[in-house]
Amino acid sequence: MRQTPDGADRANSSWGHPPLPRGTRFLAGMIDFFALLIPEVVAYELITAAQVNRWSAYYQSHPKAGLSASLAKYPNVNAAVFHFYIAIEVLTAAYLIASYLIWGATPGKLALGLRITRLDGSPLSVRAAVLRSVPFWLPLLVTPISLPLLFFQYVGSPILIISRPDRRALEDLMAGTMVVRRELAGTPLSQLVAPPALRRPPSSPPAPRGRHLPGWEPAAPPPEGASGESGDEEGRS
């Protein structure tokens, strides 16, 4: 593991890359979104597609019946949609929790060289892995407040990542975790965001520089004997 440098430059030139990423973290989230999209599409086709297609065909061919009447004719549509919600939340929870516990990061974060650890640098526990996954799958199951929860997760969390010095989002605050670069896994958060070390005052005052402005110091004295030789030459002339 790399030694943690002291000072305020730890987040820039000292590391070469920010130890607590921001932009690469958003890109990793997009990779994970598309990775989860594939099994979710399969789940939709297996669980919901047939019921929704039958209801949609009836609703389009009987526009005067209205939405409520068409749903009443196909009561299984609501149940199919609910079962689909359950399926995608189970897929999301399994994807995240398994990734946290097996690799210490999701596939998107692994691809971009990121890791997820606890604040002391240790690997995630089962409790931390479960808590960190909750904001991604719980909102759709809590129907009355799903929209506020989704808004806070997908709008509030990016704001937290951008504004907080430790780059911790809602899921990190809930689980006591952080996202770091791979080479820094195991480094405590206190070292990654520590304030710059204060410079100690010198033990003795600096030597006096004289009363001349910089660049206006007197010229160096001529070497010994040079003045005498020049005087003899003037006398001979």
C-alpha cells in the first residue's frame, strides 16, 4: 500500500489522481446501471410483458372504455407490474450485496479502479453491505414515498458527492463507507482528508540580510592585490 503523503496536495499531485473520486464514480454508476438493465429486461419479459401487452392492445382498441375500465378488465396487470418491481429490487439487492462482499466494489467500480471500504479502511461487513444497498432497491417498494426517495437518491446523492470533501453519498452515510481508488484501499478516511500539517516556526531567527534591496547589494570586493597593482599602473602612466 502506498504511503499517505502529508499536506494539502494529497488530493491532487501527491496522488496523481484524487484519492476520493468524483467523476469516475458517476461513470461507474452508469456502467452498473446498464449491467443491471439486462437481467431486468429479461425479468420484464418473463413476468410482465404478456399481461401488459394484452391490456395495451385492449386499451388501444377501446379508447372510449377509459383507463380504469380497461384495467378492471385485466386485473392481473397490476399484480404483474408489482411482481416485476419485486423482481428488479431483488436483482438489484443481490447484485450490489454480492459485489460488495465478494469484490469490495461493483463491476462498474472494478472496471474503473475503485474500491468501497469502511471509514477505517477495512473491507465491508455484511451489515454495511446491506445498508449500502438499501437506497437503490427500497424506494420502489415503499410506494407512497417512492418518488421523494428516488429524487433524494438520484439527485441528492450526486450533490453530496460533489459538495462534500469526503465524497460520501447517501448510501455511504447510511453504511459508514467510502469510495477510494484501488491502490488506497485500506487507508483510513482520516488520512485521506486530513488537513495540511502546520509549519513549525524556525528555532532561530534567520540571519540578517543587510539593508539593501534585493538586487542592489554592493558589488563583491576586488581580489587582494588588485587595488595595489592598479595604483602602480596609474602612477607609472
